[in-house]
Amino acid sequence: MTHTGVDVIDFLFYTIYPVIGIFTVEVISRIIKAPKWIKLWSQAAVSIGFGIYYWFILPEPQNFPLTGMVMFALALALIYQGKRAKISPDKSHY
């Protein structure tokens, strides 16, 4: 992927890191038996963190603004689902 200035292996790592972060929150929340809304909002915080990193912190030829926007959209969806899970936990499937 020379047109973005990122090697293929680095691009794969950039793709895998958010997945690892979100799954880590999932595993930890299951271990400590956290409420669903806390898990979802924690996953949203992880998504926001990766969105900020990909869009604003990576240097110019290697940044991924579209990926950052996708992470922010995922965070909004997770916040919405967390709000629904907080209001009525029995109706939330997450």
C-alpha cells in the first residue's frame, strides 16, 4: 500500500488493534460481570480513542481519516445501545 505510505503488515495491525481493544473490554466485562451499558460505553471509549489516534495523531501520509470517522460512528452506535441497555436491560441483547 505504497500510495498511503503504510506497509501492508502495518495496515493489518492498524485494522486488528481496535478489534483487540473492543474484545479486551468484552472479556474484562464478562469476568467482572459488569452491566451491559458499562461494557458498551467502555467499548465506545475505546473506539473514540482509536478514532482520535487514526485521524489526528498519526502523521499526515499515514493517517486514516475515514477509519477515524468509522470509529466515531461505531462509538455513537455503542453509546446509543448502552443507553438502551441502561433504560431496559432485559431488552438488550448485547
